[in-house]
Amino acid sequence: MATTESAALPELTTDDLSRYSRHLILPEVGMEGQQKLKAARVLCVGTGGLGSPLALYLAAAGIGTLGLVDFDVVDASNLQRQIIHSTRDIGRKKLDSAEEKLLALNPAIRIVKHDTMLSSANALDILKDYDIVADGTDNFPTRYLVNDACVLLGKPNVYGSIFRFEGQASVFATEAGPCYRCLYPEPPPPGLVPSCAEGGVLGILPGLVGVIQATEVIKLILGKGESLVGRLLLVDSLNMRFRELKLRKNPECPICGPNPTVTQLIDYQQFCGIVPEAPEEKTLKNGIPQLTVKELKRRIDAGEDVYILDVREPYEYQIAQIGGKLIPQNDVPNRLAEIPRDREIIVQCRSGVRSQRIAELLQQAGYPRVVNLAGGILAWSDEIDPSVQKY
């Protein structure tokens, strides 16, 4: 699936001939193939775990125009996997950090920075100027947004995702194959699938999946080989196994089917069940009172004998803790006998998400006084005690 016409291909400079000599001697690439790479315009959505190796290898390969979408800043916790950033970049915009590294690697390419959160309001305008979109995002609303925008614009969507030790890759939104909605017609309920921040991720895994994405981008530009269109590649890095699932277009798909019902971009936060927090939810969420870290600190300082239930994993407890009884979330249903029913139970975790679910479970199990520590360990570190390690 070539993306450019040979008549419009740019000439290769003397520096190009030297830099890409190992490409030029490949019959599948050659002079014309390298010219196609130079003429290509690729958008990388995200410059994090997947976007780092993806952008680096595309820049090294000679992609002429590389667009980057990101609005985040570099955090120390990113450096374990986001190899385009370095220690001195902490606190710096990821876009600026990534641009610097990419131009240092290949100063001949053009970098276009989109310093914004991709949304239904701007996605079509941003994506329309590119030949191929590579999705390196880590959340469901943006994945569905990228997919739908690619279908509406007729752009290939080179998809990748990662979690813990496992990853996925495919090519969606082409005329010949299915789209992301064909594979996942409905998003999972909010909070059911932990983020990498909650579940963790092997630092090397996004390198594996990001390089697969970069390979698929280059193959699409060259029009060579067998792409992942119609195939979902599953990566199990812990056991080093690769499996493949055949994918088919869903004839009932609301975006790429013959009778689409989604003909414009929608509210993807709402589609994924993520609704803006109402003012009353700051104190009560799904029937569970929300306790701030400042109020908990006040109560502890006042000498109250508070009961804190920490539902994180033991390895998290070793990293940081503010006291309390540790019962990992998956063990709680089988260890209810250890949790007193005659006291107020303050449930806490890293960010307040898992603890909210367990607080709801305890309430359903008949515990009369259950509250959730809003923000969890992260909020405690930010607002009470910076010496408590964030992770």
C-alpha cells in the first residue's frame, strides 16, 4: 500500500545516499523506496512508551515529515520505558524533548509538533495532513477517537497497545481490513482495565511493540510485504511468544460497515463511560464518602484511632505506605473476616481507583461505614508528605 506517487517523489541528496545506503541495496527498498519514505508524512499520536521507539526508528529510516501529538511533560517514572527522553528532560515538554532527540538523530527530517490533547474538535484537522497515523496512546477514548478519525479520513491506523508483559499490534481502518471498532465494538467499563500506572509495564515491552508499529508504517509506505491488516499480533514478552488472530470486518460496524451510524466524531469520554465529576462527587461517589488526604491527616494528628485498609499489592507497599492493614484487592472478598464491621473503614490505594471499587464491595457486603481516600498515595505525597515515594 504505497502512499505516494513515484512522479512526485523527491530526489535523494548525496547525504541521503550515504545515510540510507543499507536501505538502498535492499531490492525491496532501493532508490524509489527511499524516495517514498522521504516523501511520506506520518503522525505519531503520543511520544511516550510506544511513541519513543516508533518515532526514533521512523526518523532513522528517513520519513520526510514526522508529526508528533502530545501535551504532557516528562516525569521520572517515564524514563524506565520512554527512551526518547532523558533524566535532564524531567519537567520538560515531551514534544520538545522528542524533537531534540529526533533531529539529533536525523537533522534532514521535518518535525511538526501538535502541542494539544487530541479531541473530537481537532482530530480531523490534525490527521488530514498525514498519510499514515500511528497510535501510541494508552487510553480507550483516544483509541476510539483515532480509529474513527482514520476511518472518516481514509487513513491507515497503525495500532499498538501494552500492559504489564503483553502487547498487541495491528493495522486498522484500511479499505481491505477491519477497524478497531470491529475488534472492540464496546469499550470496557470504566476502571475495569487498569492503566499501566496501576498495573505496571515491563520497560522493554513498548520497545518491542513500538518497533513492530514502525515496521508496519514503513511496509505501508513501500507497498511491500504482508501487513498486519486483518491480523492482530499478540506479544507475550514474559514467555517470549507471539501469536496471531485473524480479524474480519464486522458488517454491522457502526463506523466502517456498509451502513455506518457514526458519520462524525462523537464524545469519546461519554462513549467510554467517563463522565465529568459532579460537584457532589467530590464528597460522595457511587454512594461512597470521599475522604481527602488533608482531612485524614487532621484526624491522625488529632489522635483518632483510624482504620486504614490498603488494597494495593505487597510490592507497592514496599515502595510507599502511610500505614494501615494491607490486603490486596483480589484477596479482600476471601478475607472479610479480618476487616472489622464495627469501625469506619478508610480504604486507600495508589490513586483512589482500586480503593473506590473495594469500598463499594465492602458496602455491598454490609459494612456500615466505609469511605474512600480520594487520590490515595499520590495525593498524600503531593499534599501532605513529599517524602512518601510516588510511583
